[in-house]
Amino acid sequence: MDDRFSSVRLEAFSDGIFAIATTLLVLEIAVPESGFDDLWQAIRDHWPSYLAYTTSFFTIGALWTAHHGLFRRLESADARILHLNLLLLWVVAFLPFPTKLAAEALRHESDDPERAAVLFYGGALLVISIVMTAMTLYAARRRDLLKEGVEPEELHELSKRIRPTAPFYGLILLLALVAPRAAVWLFLGLALASVIAPIRSGGRRPSAD
Amino acid sequence: MDDRFSSVRLEAFSDGIFAIATTLLVLEIAVPESGFDDLWQAIRDHWPSYLAYTTSFFTIGALWTAHHGLFRRLESADARILHLNLLLLWVVAFLPFPTKLAAEALRHESDDPERAAVLFYGGALLVISIVMTAMTLYAARRRDLLKEGVEPEELHELSKRIRPTAPFYGLILLLALVAPRAAVWLFLGLALASVIAPIRSGGRRPSAD
Amino acid sequence: MDDRFSSVRLEAFSDGIFAIATTLLVLEIAVPESGFDDLWQAIRDHWPSYLAYTTSFFTIGALWTAHHGLFRRLESADARILHLNLLLLWVVAFLPFPTKLAAEALRHESDDPERAAVLFYGGALLVISIVMTAMTLYAARRRDLLKEGVEPEELHELSKRIRPTAPFYGLILLLALVAPRAAVWLFLGLALASVIAPIRSGGRRPSAD
Amino acid sequence: MDDRFSSVRLEAFSDGIFAIATTLLVLEIAVPESGFDDLWQAIRDHWPSYLAYTTSFFTIGALWTAHHGLFRRLESADARILHLNLLLLWVVAFLPFPTKLAAEALRHESDDPERAAVLFYGGALLVISIVMTAMTLYAARRRDLLKEGVEPEELHELSKRIRPTAPFYGLILLLALVAPRAAVWLFLGLALASVIAPIRSGGRRPSAD
């Protein structure tokens, strides 16, 4: 028995962190006592929280999809993959904090905190996207780690679907300098597109598992 | 290896979110410092929190039962099921927020916040019920996704036990317009009935697994 | 495929709730800003929080041990077991609230809130103990649910090790009426004894799995 | 069927607690309302929280690596291992509290709370390291618990990589008496080294699983 890590356990540990980070996002949403005088209004006023929660939820959802697509093709993981995966989880488990900051900043009148919070939030999303792409491209070069019957081309294909998000995040971050509010909507759009895109191609190739 | 998702991993990720959302519900309950002067009284005064916690707990419990009933019959999941499942988890992970709102509103004297909070809460429960039904009915039409030996009729049967909750939620939401407090008790009753109902029929059919 | 539930999924869902409830207990512990003037003192002053955390942690640990002992002998679960298990999880997921109340009450000078909080807390522990015993005794009567090679006697044996906690909890609750503080220490002792006891006998019977 | 515990279930329960404790660490980070006037400044001012979060994250990451290395070599676990594992999880699930204390103390001007908080935090890390080492050394002596084909030498090898952390923690704790701030950076360095070290040797031995 050598020191390689079973991809099953890595995936189980990662899934645990994905599921918990996703669920914790909502703990931060709270209506202050004064909001109960006009609760409909207070519920409506919390739209930035729902927006930030939804964006982070579907970003992690798309990440889980890509992560599962990678790990079910791996027979085992080596040191590099374990390190990249820990780095990824480190940012994912941290995400509830920038998410909360972005939601709170969007409720403020002034533009300055909005810009700071959205850049901070988008920076975390960008790092997640880069690490996930790096991990997939690395695995594509390590044929010995793949399951029998899996071709490196499949991982290249997978990385082509994950990779475009990084430059998009870059562009949205530039936009956030002048229009932070619009940037958050684009982050949401990118997350939803990432959830939908990789699977559409699944419909095109209806071969057996 | 194609892009279909293994139903096992989907179920594991979903179970994680179900378990966490269930457990987080109780974090919101807190007795204020002043409550310690007469703690029995304070414990009793928190009945709306226990009611809301219990309702959401057994609603998720019933959902877990139906979700498990569906996924253990699936061999794999396609894009549509993955999307519907993410939509479902998005509402489930959000549920602690309306649960907390409902509990807090029930402790207020006035009727207005109660109505708003209960409608918001019931709306979330209604969406959960509709998405779960849609996912089951869709799977019943996709014979190629089912495990060998599973008949589409089993899924129709399953959907017949899930489906009635949606119109019930609609009726209770109408009632909530005039009697929000009674509506929460009916939500609890519906959750308990959903937990008990699908299983009673399990006793009627004692065939081997 | 009938409606029986696989014991594996039930156990996974239960383990999730056990792990989360255990971990959430510590979220409630916080040192107020003023405590930082003399932090050693503040850390020491929080002993009731550590006591309550430790008691609940090992109570859930002992419960997990007994729960695992039962479910690994089950082939499948019927409606009754699913219901009892949901009831059990409902109390376990609720436990962080009475745990927090007990910790806070022990920091108060007066006896009254202590008594109320400890009775409330001990009541939850008693219910957990009763439901776990009932579930084990019920399973011992349902030979058709057991895995091949498992004798009902093993479950009777198991229940004999779980059962004694219920009357003990009853006695400690009586004591809590006059000495609530001592009662919490006894709850801890009972939890530790339950963790240690069932396993000692494992050493006595070193047969193969 | 005897009373030995399957190492699979023990590992699943432990992984759950590791994943949750890791993720909860970030819940404690919050920017006060006043921080939104200059949010970049407020985000920068929170560096002690990021430092403490990162240290605890990679400490648990390294622990997970060692824990997985031990348990995948075990066929089953006896009473001693179950007890040591519960002890380990008891400290791990408690870790978010000293982590929070350390982060808060580092934001204070005065040295006294810093010293207390860092000693308390480092003490928890030291206990984790000692219990993990004890568990590995114990398992190395119990050949009957190991999977077929696993040599006790592998566990001695494993313990040699875990063991050095305990005396290091001791040294850093001594340093913390005079320079608590530097000590936290060393705790982080130790955690990162522990994550990287055990795996490097995995690259050296590229044998099949």
C-alpha cells in the first residue's frame, strides 16, 4: 500500500465541505427587529442577500459538477492533486465571508464599500476557477492516475468547459471597478451558465455509462 | 465514460445538504439574557420556534424519504434531473431563513408580520413540493435512466404520494391570508402526514428488496 | 423494488446529523469583549460551556456507537424504524439549544434558571435514551429485517447495554430538582460510562467480524 | 458478528466532523457596521482572522491526511481506537472556539490576551497531535486490526511523519510566552509543512495501490 490517496475519500471530504459551505451561506441572512413593522418591505429589501446567496450557491453547484466530472475519472490522486484540492477547499470554505460582505455592501448607499466588497468576492470566485482549471489540466497530463478506459482527451474536454470562466471573471472584475452592482448579476449569470453548459453536451452524447 | 451523473453521488451531496439544513434550523433559537429571570416562562414562550423547527424538520424528513425513493430507482441522472435537483437544494438550503422569520413573527403581537412571514415560509414549502413532483414525473418518462427491473409505474406511484402536497400547500396559503397562525399548524400536520403516509404502504407490500 | 429503506442510507443521513449536531455545539461558546481584559479568567469562567459541550459530545458519541451497533445488523428498515429514527434525529438536532441554555444558566448566580435549564436538558437526554432503546427492542422482534447470520439475541444484548441509561436519567432528573449543578456532572459521567461500557465487552469477544 | 467497529463508518463519521469544523471556522469572521466606511481597510484589518482560519484549516487538512493514512490500513477498530478517535474528534470539534479567541486577541493592542489566547489555541493543537500519534502507534502494535498485506512498519513510518509535530508544538508554545504573534505564524508554517511533507514521500514510492 503506497501513499496515494483514494479519489473516493477525497471526493467525500470535498463534497462535505461543498455541502456545508453552500448551506452556511443562508445563516448570515437576518431581518432586524425593526424590520417586523413592515415585513414584506424588509423581505424585499434583502434582495442583495438573496442575490449573493444564489450566486454563491450556483457557483459551488457548478464547481461540484466539474469536481465530480474530474474525480470520477481518477483512479487515485497524487501529492499535487491533494494540494490543489486543499487549496480549492480553503477558498470554498472561506466563501461565506466575502458573500456576506457583498450582500451587506449592496445594501449600503455609497459606492465605495460596494466596489471593495464585490472585488473581494469576485477575486475569491476567480481563484476558485483558476485552481479548478489547473487541477483538471494537471490530471490530464498524468495518465497513470486515470481510471482504466478514461482518455486524457476527456479531461481536456472537461477543462475546455471550466477554463472559459477565468477570463470572464477577469472581465467582470474590471467592470466591478465602475459598476459593482452590475458585476454581481454577471457573476450570477456566469454561475448559471456554468451549471447549464457542461450538461447540455451530456444530452448530445447519450452513450451508456 | 459520458457526462451522465451517477445517482449515488447526487444523493450523497443532497443528503449532506438535507442533514445540514435540518440541523442549522435550531441554531436560530436563543433565549435573551432577560429570559433567565423566569426560564420556564422563557422556554414556554419559545413555542413558535419549536413549532417552526419541527415543521421544517419533518418537511425535510418527508422530502428526504421521497428523494431517496426516487434516486434509489435511478441508474444515472441526466441534465434535467441535475438541474431540478440543484433547484430543489437551492430552496432547501434557503429554508432556515423563512423558518426563522416565521418563528419570530409568531412571537409578535400584530397580525401583519405573521401573515407576511407565513406566506413567505409556505411559499418556500410549496416550491419544494412542486420541484420534487416535477422531478419524479420527469424520471417516470425516462425509462433509460431507471435501474434494471424498475417499472415506470413505481415512479408514478411515488409521484401520486408526493403530488397531493402541492394543492394542500396552496389551500393552506390561502388560509394564511386570514389565519396565519393556524396555517403553520397545518403545515406541520401536512409534514407529519407526508412522513407517515408513504411508509404505511410499505407495510402493505412486504415483498423482498 | 418495495418501499423498504436501505439501512445504509438511513445510517448515512443519521451520521450526518450526529456529526453536525456535535460540531455546532461549540458555535455557541463566545467570550464577550470585556473578557479580553483578563482572558485567562474569562477562559476559566466558561467552564459551564465546556462541561455542557463535553456532556453533549459524548452523549452523541455513545448514541452513535449504539446506533451503528443496531444498523449494521439490519438488512433493511421498515416504517416503524424510519419513524423512530426520525424522532431520534429530531431530538438530537434540537440538542444544541438545551445544551446552550444549560451552559448559560450555570453561569448565573441564582438557582432557579439552573434548575429549569438542567431539567429541560436532561429531559432531552432522557427522550433520546428511550427512543434508542425502543428502536433496538423493536428491531429485535423483527427477524425479517436482520442481516443473515444475525441473531435477535445480539440485539437484546445491545439493548441491555443501552437500556440502563433511561432509569439513570430519571434519577438524575430527580436530583436536578435540588442540585442541578451536580446533575450535569452526572450526565457527563453517564455519557462517558456509555461510551466506555459497550466497547469493553467487545474486547471480551474477539471473534472475527 | 462481534463488537468491533468497521473502520469505514468510523472514517465517515470523522470526515463529517473534520469537514464541518473546517467550514465553521469562517462563520466567526464578521466586519462590524462601522467597517463599511472604509471597507478595504476593514478587510485588511481582519488579517488575524484569515491567519487563524488558515492555520486551523491546514492543521485539520494535515490531520485528515494522517487520519486517512491510518484508517485505510485498518480492517476494523477496537475499543482503544474508538476511544482515542472520540477524544480526537472532541478536540477537533472544539477547535473553532480557540481559533476565534486567537483571532480576536490578535486584533487587541495589549499583549496579555494575545498570550492567553495563543497558549490556549496552541494547547489544543498540541493535544490533537499527541492523540493522533498515540492512535497510530497503538494501531502499529495491533497486527490483528490491520488489513491483509499491511505491514506494521507502514504505520511506524506514518507515525514518524506525524510524531515530530508534538515537540514542535511544545517549542512554539514556549515561544508564545514571549512572542504570541510570531507563534501563530509558526503554527501555520507547521500545518503547511505537515500537509506537504507526508505526500512528498508518496511521489518517491510510485507503486500501485
